[in-house]
Amino acid sequence: MATWTLPRLTRPRLGAWLILAVAIFAGVTAILFEVSLGYFQSLELQRSQGRVTLYRSTLISALDRYQHLPYVLARDPYVMDAARGGDRDILNRRLKDFAEQAALDAIYLMDRTGLTVSASNYDEPQTFLGQNYGFRPYFQSAMRGDRGQFFGIGATTLRPGFFIAEPVRDSDGRIRGVIALKLDLTGLETAWNRGGESVFVSNPDGVVVLSSDPAWRYKALEAIPDTRRSAIRNGRQFGNEPLTALHWRPDGPDFAVLNDTRFLHVTAGIPAPQWTLHFLVDEREVLVQAWFSVIAATIVAALILAIGLYIRARRIRAALHASQAARRKLRLANMDLAREIEDRRAAEQRLETARSELARTSKLAALGQLAASVTHELGQPIAAMKNYLAAAEMAPRPEGQGRIIERLTGIVARMEKLTAQLRFFAQPSADRFSETDLIAVWRGAQELIAADARIAGIDIVEQMPPGPIPVHGDRLRLEQVFVNLVRNAILAMADSATKTLTVTIADEGRDTRVVIADTGCGLGDASLEDLQEPFVTTRASGDGMGLGLAISAEIVKEHGGTLAARNRDGGGAEFAVCFPLMAEERAA
């Protein structure tokens, strides 16, 4: 591969090369500086045009905001009446209220001679009342029938302001006086000053009337002729201000020099008062930007000379990117592994759920077989015991045996109830369901538990719809669900001070909801899943086998419904059963 090497230079030739390199660098720098300076000057001029347009719109908005008000006031009946010599005290208060609401410095009415006869500041120390402003140009313009506009320093308050005046005419068109308002523009100047930009406004005489820098105010941009200066003095426009010259001179179409500092200069006209808005940008800001561009170019040249280091850095960066890519692949692999672990955990959870369901189903199947044999084996002995006990009750017996026989009768009755619960597991599920009214099911169950509820002293509150609630199911098995749930509630309220059982059946569109709520001891810490297990009960030993909820849950499941339970906030438990309605009922 061919290589390139610098020629061997002697000391004189090396000095010449250095001088030539410096000269080239200086020339390139000068050209780059001039190009950059022109470019940034153009950009700054465009930005300044936008800024001066914004300042112009703000100023015009402030001046035009109250242009309509003198016209409206000149036609106000109170103003017209006061101009004809009517009640001026009422007008004073009225004008004061207008000035406060509109945030104006003052509103005042002058007669034909310029004497102020009514003013918004009538109750202030520096009131306009009794002052004659006939010398003001705005008053003279209004007396000629024109609108008067004027900027000047107040003759009474010595505060600057913009005056707008309108003639007040009688019904026959005769001018009776002049209504004027004074607008304070110092707030606008304060905003300009806080903005940190250089902006001022000059009137047709070249006098600065508004400025972001207070030192420029009431200075003249150019010499004022003696005749014009005399007219300004007679109108007392600027009070005792000497109107000295500002150190200002234009320097080309886009530049001006102020106090020996060169500025980019952009202007905009304000039509109504014939003012000129000036916006200044210090040229040093543009010079700084141009020098920054030159420095940036120098840095680029230095980077080009350091190309070797850049290549080395690029190789390091490529190696770093490769390392980062490997890390990303490893991170993605770890994420895939984490997702696989999470999926396996979910599968294990589903498997555990299936195992629990299978175990419960197996337990119920075993209970069915056990229940069949137990029911068969215990049925006849229990029946025989009932017959013997019945015969013993009818036969004469010694004193003291009656109580024993009553206890044995209760034990036999309890055994009969327990074996009756076991029959559920011995009977096969019904294959034929029919249309069944849940209201009728409840009425049938109510007949079975009415005696128990009455003996236990329980009030049953029903909340039922007016019409039938048809479901697809077996009425007897549904009655068993009602009976089991209600009996559980009755037993739970055995020791309660308040014994109220609320049964609610509601049509919820696609489903019907049955809620059985009690005021008993509640579920405690047991969950519905625990209570549905066979032989699991929260009652004392001997009060039941814990099969009621297991039987009810299976019956509800056979009917395509769901069973839920919770502890009530005020005490007690609430069981909710949802059954799907008949298809015809849902369509209706």
C-alpha cells in the first residue's frame, strides 16, 4: 500500500511554510468571519422585525383600547347635562366609577373655555377641577369638532400620559364642551424595561416619549427648530423638560449609533399619533455569534488534524457497541427465561387448581358411595328406634324415665337429619330440568323452615319482584339450596340480640340474583372454599356434619349458577346465588 510522507524541510523553508500556513489561516478566518457576520446580521434583523412587530401591536392595542370611550361618554346623558350646566356632582361620582373600572388615570369634562367642570379625581389633592386646559392641542382639536389625541406631561399631576378628547354636542349639534381621558402608559414602559430589550418611541418632532431606558425619555433624536420648540413650550407638552439632544445618529439603513455604541436598528410606524417605534440590538451580540462560528470552525480543523485519534476512538466505540449488543442479547435471553418461568408458574398454578378440583370431586364421589351404604344400613335401625321410642312414650313408665326417652328421641331425630343429608350424595343428578319459578321455590322452602324460624324468634324480611322469575332447573333441589342456606342462617343467629333474616330475589337482566343475609356470627376467618368442603363446619360439634354448603354448592353448580359469601359490615353473613334466566325471559 502506498504511503505519503512530508518532504524533508530545512529551517529556512520551514519558516516560509509556517508563514504561508499562518497567512492562509488568517485569510480563511477573515473570510469566515465576514461570512458569519453577514449571516448572523441577517438572522438578527429578521428576528428584530418580528420583535418590533410584536412591540408595535402591543402599543397599538394599548392606545386603541379606550378609543371608543370618549365617543360613548360624549353621548352620555349625564355628561351632556353637566356640559349644559346641570348637576355635576353626580357626574363626578359617575366619572370616578368609570375611571376605576377602566383603570384610567383620569376622565374629565371641560367647558367651551377649557375649564374643567367635572372630573373623576374630584376628591383627590391634585384634582383637575378648576384647572383650565384650553392651551392643550387635544382640547383645541375637539373644539374644532375633531377627535383630539395628545401625549404630554400632566400640567397638574406632572405625570406623563396619553390624552384622548371628544367634543360634547347638544341635541342641535352645537359643541357644549369637551370630554377627555388620560391613559397612563408607564406600565407599558415598565414591561419593556423588564424584558431586557432596547426599545423606544419617538413623536413627529423626534422627541422620545416612551422608552425601556428612562435615561432616553424626553430626549430629542435631532435638533428641534426654535419655532417648533416654542409651540411645544406653549402647549406645555413636556413641562419643564429641556428636550436635550440624545447622542444618536443613523449609520446606514439598518444601523444606528447611540451613546457611541453601534446597534442594529429596526423601526415601525404607529399610525394614529404618528409615532415611530425603534428596536435596537447591540451589534456586539452579533459579533460574539460570528466569533463563535469562527472558533467552531477552528475546532473542526483541529478535529480533522486529530483524525488518527478519531479512528482509534471509533474502533473503541465499535467494540463497545458489540459488547452492548451482546449484553442486550443476554438481557433478552434473561427476559425470555423469566417469561418461561412465569408461564411455568402459571401452568403449575392451573395444575394445582385442577388437582384440588379433582380431589374434591373424588371426595364427593367417595361420599356418594359411602352415603349410599350408610343410608341403607342406618335407615332401618333408626326407624326401629323411632318405633320403640314411640311405643315407650305411649306405655306407662316409672317417674324419671320420660326425660331419658325425650333425650333419646332428640338424638334419633338428629341422626335422621344427618342421614337425610347423606342421601344427596347417594342420589344421581337429575338429567331433566324444567322451567321453574324461583319465587315459588322460595315459597316451598319457606314452608319447610317457617316453624324453625318462628321457634328461633327470627324476623324474615322479603324483597321480591312482582312477577315470576323463571329459571331452568329442578324445583326440589333448588328448594334444598334455600333450606340449607336459611337453616345455616338460623343456627348462626342463635345467640344474636337482633335476629333478622333478609331474603332478596332480583332480576338483573341476563341473570337472577338471590341474596340471603343474616345478623348472626358471620363466617369468621373461614373462606367459602373452606366451607364448601364436606364435613367442614363452623358450628359446635354435634350441631351438624358440615354438608349443607357442600350440597348447596353442587346443586348450584348443576344449575349453571355461582355461589358467593362474605361477612357483612354491620355483622352477620351474606350468601349470594346467581342463576341464569330462561332464554325467553332474557329475550324479553
